[in-house]
Amino acid sequence: MKTLITLLVLAVVAVWWVGRENRELTRSLSDATKTIGQQKKDLQASQQVLTELQGRARSNERAQVLLREQRDAAEALANRRSQTITRLLNENENLRRWYFSPLPDDVVRLHRRPAFTNPDDYLRWLSENQQLPDTGKQPDH
């Protein structure tokens, strides 16, 4: 009988211990499921950001190609213009003299300006600057 009671007590302790382990494992499984769910959401968000960044990268590459093509076209146009100017200067003595003559003082003055740190400085400089003489009048000096 002592043996039976001992076995019965051991069986009750074993059932209690297995139940406790089962609850702990269930809690651990629940925590792991929550963690996996959160990691799945984070992974989906990361994949969405990655997809968006890849799209932007492709768009930037296309824009760079377009800008290079525009730059090349502008360089070709500038080279053609330069060649045309050179050819015209070589062909026409009057044009060559005009081209190499100094600019009028008023035009030179227009090209001189201080360095500006913001748009307000530029607007102030424009309003304070001396105006050019009326084209219908002779300059005062």
C-alpha cells in the first residue's frame, strides 16, 4: 500500500510537472508566434522600402542617361556655334574687328556685381544700382 501511495503521489507530481511544463511551453510558443508575426511585418515593410528604393534607382538611372544625352547634344550645339563663329570671324574682317572691340562702359558696368548671399541682397543691389541712361538720350558724361 505504501508503494501504491508513493506511486500515486509520484504520478500526481508527474502530472502536475507535465502540466506546468505544458503551460510554459504554450507561453513560449505564444511569445514565439508573436515575435514571428512582428518580424514578418517588419520584413514586409523592409521589402516594400527596398522595392521603392529600387524603383527610384531605376528612375534616377533613366534621368541620368537623359541628362547625359542632353549634355552631349548641348556640347555638340556649342561646338557647332563656336565653329560657325570662328569661320565667320575668319571670313569677315569687319565682324572680326567688332568681335574683338571692347564692350561699352554701360555694358561692362552691368556685368560687374558683388557676390550675393541671398535673393534679398540681389534685389537691394538692383534697386540701389544706378540706372542706365535712356536710349533716346545721350549719356551725361
